[in-house]
Amino acid sequence: THRNYGNAQSIMRLSLKSEDKYILDVFNFYLNSEKPLYKSQRQNSNYTSYIYTLEIVSDKIAHDLEKYNIVPYKTYKYEMVELKNEFMSHYFRGYFDGDGSISIRNNKIHSPSQYNINICGFIHNLEKMKKYLETQNIKSTIIIKNRPSKKNKYDLLFGNLVFCSINEKYKFLKYIYQNKQDIYLHRKEYKANCFFNAIEQNYSNRQKIYTNITNAVLNETNK
């Protein structure tokens, strides 16, 4: 964001819920910054939540981010930028942490078929993601959804990128969590690990599925 919309320096601002504060701490560390986080409170009718925010004043960082379409009020302006292949799994993991979902129907964590995995966003970006993931032998489907016009002033189509089969869910999650290092949402990775365990430890007696998935992943890796 640009302060005062004038000649003042630009600000990079990151805000996360209190349980995800550790990501801001790690990010601050990699920037070699000692900038303190500030805490704010959000109140609704049912509960109080707390938000931590990191602000870095830097024209250089702001201008570098613009190269990747990270700009002020980016919600409706963002366009996916394809990076070098070595960075794309990290890109998808970051996007998934922000706008992805792992839900478990009926709380059946030991049953792979009960996991729903998807990414939400505007269709033009989801189409680019789908196309790139196909180069990694990961298949997905786009489902268009209606969105209230007041939240979509640019009249952009909104939807979900969905991974329908257990095989594709497994390959996608394995892909984004490879070489994950230390910047990722722990709570989301925990659900991913539950899904891996449901298959790999054969909780639901689906040895045939596990064998097929393992072979598919190994065959693709060995190409």
C-alpha cells in the first residue's frame, strides 16, 4: 500500500490471526528485521479475536512485489505469475494456505474419501493454476459459483479448483508440501498429514487405493 497516496514510502503489511503469528515471526527473521508486530482486536457478537500485523516500510520491497502482481487492493487485480518450476510448489502452498481448504466430512479422519480439498479464487486465475498443475500430472476441476455483486464489483467469475479423486488429492498435497521448510500454516499441514496417514497406514482398509496412488506417484517421479 502507498502511504497518503503521495510521495511517502510504500508499506508492506501482513496481518494474520493470533494462532498463525509464528509465520510473521519467521518472515521477520528472513527479512533480517527487528520490526515489532502490533496486536489488534476484532469483536463480533460471539467472540473476540486477535490479529497480529507486520509492517515494513520499503519502496524496494513494494516495487519488487509489483513484479509479481502483488499490488495495493490486489483482490480484484491479481493475476497469477508463473515462476521457475523450482518455486512453483512453494507458490501453490502459499496460495493454498491463504485461499485453500481441507475439510473432513463427518469428522471421519481415517477415511480418505471423506476429505474435500479445493482452492477458491477468480476463474481466470484458477484456469492458469489448473493448466500448470496438469504439467505436474495433477488433474483438477473448476466449479463456477455465484458471488454477491457487492463483493465482486469487477463482475469477475468466482469458483473453486477441486481435486475430485483420492489419487489427485494425494498428489496435490504431496506436491505442495515437498521441501516446505518453515513457512506454512501448521493447522492446514496437520490435516494434510491426517489425509496421508489415512492412506499410508491403511486405516480404512483401502490397500488397493494406496498401492495405485503410490505407483502413480513413483512412476511420475521416475520419468
